[in-house]
Amino acid sequence: MRRVAVTGLGVISPLGNSIGELFANIMAAKSGVKRMSAAYAEKLSVKIAAEVDFDPMVYFAKRMVSLDRTSKMALAATSQAWGDSGLTLDNEEKERAGVFIGTGMGGAKSLDHVCTQLYKEDRSRVSPLSIVKIMSNAPASHISINYGLLGPCLTYATACSSSSTAIGEACRQIKYGFIDTAIAGGTESIINYISFKSWESLGVLAKEDPEAPAASCRPFSKNRTGFVLGEGAAILVLEDMERAQRRGATIYGELIGYGSTSDAYHITGPAVDGQVRAIRMALDEAGIGPDSVDYINAHGTATMANDVVETNAIKKAFGDRAYKVPVSSTKSMHGHLIGAGGAVELVISLLAIRNKAIPPTANLSIPDPECDLDYVPNEGRTDRNIRTIMSNSFAFGGTNAVLLAREV
């Protein structure tokens, strides 16, 4: 079996549209959460989100502006990652290059627009491009078309674990020799009226802190009230390790383990055992034990149930090591990007290795006795010994995905 290298990274996020800006803001515990500017926000009980400051014209020709926002952000992040990798592929190599993208709700913004036109404005027809903007596989297809990649072009929709699943499956295709190169990651654009009203009705969104809206998301804190919806995209370029080393590529890390399980328990409620099995599968594939993991980027949504279940899953899978490994939830700053969340968090974790720094969990001022691990409260740390990271993504529907990466 072959080794898998990460040779390119790109992000469009609430904390910046470059990997350098994103990581600097994470380490400074800066929040991307703020009051929404849209007029429909006045009709919502939750009026905060982690929005992206994104001008597609910086990245695209005018003809591309008609794409849904999910596709625009995915293409922009891919442009960064592909340029970062320094890759050029000939026609034969393009036949062994694939695209693997996760998204939870696809072209939700375009769907919201179509519904507005049909039901509120009472139009008799909508744009003929509506279907190709709404369909979930549009971002992956646009990437494949844009870069002429002729291998598998696959879309994964496993809610909050979508992009971690996409990256894990891309890794396996390289590892077992089906392809040599992959563009993998996730994209999500769900900040619209339909999405917000739907999430709002579930009762999982954070209540706004009236004194400090930016601090409304508080993973692992006793006074947590839920997560803040965010948007964005993160893309990784994956390659066969030998090829990457042969061409002298910059290597951010090696993907060494992937675990994917289903709780088969509840459509919204998490389960300890399913998460534990995913963690153990990733460790087993990597051929390492818990003592080798130097940092865990937690799913850490800041809901009452999730944070306790994940804490208990880490304890069960890691044993005594659970109390010694730093764990943080960067969702406290960039929000919950649903289908793109796992990819953004893996990028942050790879940058943690590269920068020898451990990201904090922001807004953790009142420890929850049931969440008693080292959550790196409020301030990041330097750590020269960080070599191996774990990134957890645990989704509605009970689909769990865990990724492991290490320094090369």
C-alpha cells in the first residue's frame, strides 16, 4: 500500500481567505461570528452567523459568477490549493486524478432563491440553470471540468462529516493504487432564510450573547447553548508520497488513518460507541496507539449532548492518555461549517503541525465538570513536539469520520 501526502491547501473561511490568515486568527482566538446583515435576520430568533467575506470576481471570469456560492467557494479554495501544490499533470496523469468533495446541503442558497421566486414572488418559471446550481455534485463537477481531471468525481453528503469522509475516501483511492492524485475537501453555503429557519427549529443553534455576540459559541463550557452556523470551503491536494517527494513538493503532512462508522442509533443524537469505533479504526489503520497522538481537533459543536458524548468517546478510546493530550474545538471561532467543517479543521490541524502550535478553544470560561479534558482554554500554545494529529467529525445521521495525519 502507498503512502498519501498532502501537498496543497486552500481555504475560504469566516476567519480569512488564505491558510496564513486563517491560522493566525485561530491562534489569536479571534472570532468570525457576528450579527447577520441580511434583512431576513429580523425574522429569526438567532441572528448571528460566521459569514465569509468573499468576492468571487477576485477568482473568476464573469461567466463563472452565475454559479451557486458553494461552487464558487470550492473553486476559489481549489485555486489556492492547486497553486500551492505546484502540480502540473499531463493527459495521462489526469486520467489518474480524482475529485472528492463533501457538502451537507449542496446549493441551498440557490434553492432558497428559487423558492422565493416561486412562492413569494409568484413567478411562473425560474432560471434553466436552477437545477445545475442546486445539485449537490455541482462543486465537484466544476472542479473536475476546470482542471480537466478525468478520474472519479464523487460527492459525499454525510451532514457534518461530509468533507472528512470525502478526504478519507480520496486517501484510500490513492493508498490502494486506483488513482495517484486527488482534490479533496468540502464546501458549504447555508446562510439563507430557509436553512436558518430549519436549523432554528431543531433548537441546536447558540443563543446570542447580548454583551459579546462574537463569543456566543462556547464548546465544552458549562454555559454553552449550541453552535453557530458558518460557511466556507477547504480543499486539500493529495498525492502518492513517492511521487510528491520525487518532484520536491512541499508536504504538509501524511494522512495515515481514517475511520468511518455509523452509530445506527438516532438521526440527531450522538452515540459514544460509534465514535469510539471510528477513532479506533483510524488508529488501527495508522498502526499507532493513543500515546502517539499529540493533538485532537474535536468535533466540539457546543451542544449539550455532543460535547459530553465526544468527551466520553475520547476517554474510552484513549484511556489514561485522554487526560494528557490537548483537545480543542476551533468551531468556537469559525463556526460550524457543516459539510465543509471537517476539511477546514483538518487544514487547521495540519498547520498546527507545521507551526508547532496548538489552537485554543475560545470562550471557555466556565468549565463543565462532565467535560474534564485539556481543552486548551482561550489561549493557544506552542508545542515543539506536535507531530501527529487527529481530527474528529461526528454527524447528524450518526455518520462518524476520524482522520489522522502526521509530520513527514
